[in-house]
Amino acid sequence: QVQLVESGGGLVQAGGSLRLSCAASGRTFRSYAMGWFRQAPGKEREFVAAINWSGSSTYYANSVKGRFIISRDNVKDTVYLQMNSLKPEDTAVYYCAQGASGGLEYAQYRYDYWGQGTQVTVSS
């Protein structure tokens, strides 16, 4: 059974940084793409960033490009999201997800498993 456990969320002032982590278990981590999504209050869940199986390719939503960095450690079976220059509009529950294959994906339906989410709140 695949489990994804996020950590690292919290309250931060605008302009600050946070690093989210997502520890995976249950199947061969290095075989699958990973992604981060977020859901703000009253809004639909949206794509944030994705990384392919090896970490050689990444893709970002325009809203976070240049501020967020996705990375992975295939020894620790963990994916990270470094979030810099945070804005109040980044406030959301952040979810990590594991893809159905190793290739880069941004569509939610291409992800098989989801974590429970971690809250990120950015104050102005």
C-alpha cells in the first residue's frame, strides 16, 4: 500500500521561505514521477510542480516559476518543495502525489496516490 506523508508546512510571513517534504513508501519510489498540488479555501485543487522519475526534468505552474523548486532524493524516497519569496496567495493546503508512470505530468488524473496535505499560511 502506497503512503505519502507530507511535512514542513506552517505559518510564515510574506517574503519568507518554507521547505515541504513528502516521504513515500509502498512501491519503488524511483520509478514514478512526483508532483505537488495545492488547494486554497474556496478554490479547486491546482497543479504546482512536478518532477520526473530521475529528477532530470521539472515543470512548474506559472504562478510559482522562479520562486519554488521541486527536487527528489531517490535514496531517501522523498520529494521536496522549496518555496521562496512566499506571497499571501500561496496560502493553501499542499498535497504531494505520485504519478502513474515515471514521466513528467501536470494533470491530476495522471497521479495515482495522494498524501493528506500540509497547511501553508502566508501572512501579509
